[in-house]
Amino acid sequence: MKFAGHHILGISQFDRGHVDRIFEVADRMRPYARRERKTSVLEGAILGSMFFEPSTRTRISFGSAFNLLGGHVRETTGFESTAIAKGESLYDTARVLSGYSDAIVMRHPTEGSVSEFATASRVPVINGGDGANEHPSQALLDLFTIRSELADRGRGIDGLRIAMVGDLRFGRTVHSLSRLLTRFSNVRVSLVSPSELRMPEALVEEMRERGVDVVETDQLEVGIANVDIVYSTRIQEERFASQADADLYRGRFRLNQSIYTALCEPNTVIMHPLPRDSRVGAQELDEDLNDDPNLAIFRQSDNGVLVRMALFALILDVADQVDDYSKPVNWSTERRF
Ligand code: NCD
């Protein structure tokens, strides 16, 4: 696949060469994400952003990424503030919005909806999450984070041992990440979930067929021992029939400092796509881990900007021109930490 002009809808469209190229471009975006330099390579370009489900980091980091490349963002959130509330189809919305934009990012609660939208769009569309199906940019930023955390420990992605914990049935981030990990060798994935929230069987099969060693368990202590990464997830309560159904599972697997120290190997990296549910009774990733240097969750969310800048630069075919349009920034870029 060439990137220029292409949609980014799911992980199946990427092979390892694509991943390497995305990461190589993402690495080059650091001076811009750190506000050491600015670039106007996308000056005049417009990103149309439509988020029909709650979002903080995906929406803002996609928008920031486009802005950091010099482009503008036009966005709408929620069905009620769009013409979809008046009965407009995804087809018509896509035809219209793609007339106003150079690229579109969309999140929608229905599986397959972003692909349906993309078929009617005249510009590249990026899937910002379609129901419980996929969240490809999150998987790419997760893998980018895994690569960088393991590099600090003198390791590469091949040979990775990772535990995915929590709601593996509805969690689209773990679906996309699982698929992405099949591009690497000697990967062992330990899937830790209540039996009702197991990873979809087809995805487990796909991983096994592609050589991933998959172990499934409902015991946290079994699943998170002997891994390099613990990837915790939130119970996706919005995808359950009722709050009471979701409450059956909230708080089932809690990682806090004492459990981490007792069960995990030293220096196991702790990840989570965020948001973590910090309400009493949930707390799948306890705030008492905040000062643990192995907690990578905010490095992970920061990396989202790098990876999303890379995706825009590639699909709009400016990846090798970014530095030609760059200057130092004018403002103070001091950060407190
Ligand atoms: C995730 C999502 O929306 O799928 N959030 C995100 O984009 N970082 C995970 C979640 O909501 O639990």
C-alpha cells in the first residue's frame, strides 16, 4: 500500500514495512511535538473531524497533530449537533464533508461505519474508532510506545511478551493491537479477562495462525507474571446492555503498586490506552502507580501526537517536506515536567 491518498481504516491494511515507515516519520516529528520547531507544510489544508462518541485524547491529539503540521481543523462532536440528527445518511455526510476538507477523522459507535463513510468520501479518512471493532491509530501509537520503552531496556519488539487485561471483548484498542502484533515474531500474548469478556474467538485464531503464542486466563496473577508489558483496559460500559451489566466486571482486575510489585517482573512496563476509570469501584489502574517510572501511560498519550502527525504527513504526501517548511518557535517552550 502506498500511503498517499489512502484511508486508514484498520490494521489489516498494514504490513511490517508500513509500520517501519510510519515510525520513521513519527520519530522525525519530535522537534515539532516538543514545540522546538514549527512547520507550515500543511498550511491551508483542512481536517474535518467528526466524533460521535466521547473522546479527549484521540480528538484533541488528531487536531493538534494537524495544527502542528500547519493545517486547520473544523470539527463537530455528537450526533445532535450534525445533520445526522435530521436523518442524513453517512453517504451524504461523507460527500458533503469531503468537499470541505483535505482529510477526515471520524469516530462512530457502529462497527464498520467509518469504512462505509470512507467509501463515499473524496478525501482520505482515518478511523478514530468504530464501535468495538478497531482503533488503528491507537494501536500504532501503542506499538510505537512499546518499541520505545523496550529500546530503553535494550530490547526490540520481536520476542515481546505482553499481557492485555480487562475488557477484551469490547475493547477496540486491544483488537487493533493484537492484529498489529502478528506482524512481529516470537510474540507471546497473555489475555486476561473475565470469561464473558474474552477476546473474540476469530481474533485469537487470527493471532495463532500468524504465529503468536496466545494464552487466555481469568487469573490476573497468572497473566501478568513474566511479561514485558501489562496493557490494562477499561470496562467499555457504553457497550453493555445496562450499567448493572457493566458493574459486574468493573474493578475485577485492579493493578496497584502492591499487586504490581508482588506479581510483575521488575521494570515491567505499564500501559493503558486511557481513559482509566478512576471512580471508586473501578480503578483498573490505581493512581498510587502515578510516580512509578514504569508507568508509561502519559508517554503513550504524548506519542499519539507523533504517530498522528506521521499518518497525516504520509496520507497527504508531505512526509519528506516537513523540515523544508520549518522555523524555530517564538514562544517559551519550558515544560514543568
Ligand atoms: C479508547 C477508545 O476510545 O477505544 N480510548 C482512546 O481512544 N484512547 C479506550 C477506552 O475508551 O477505553
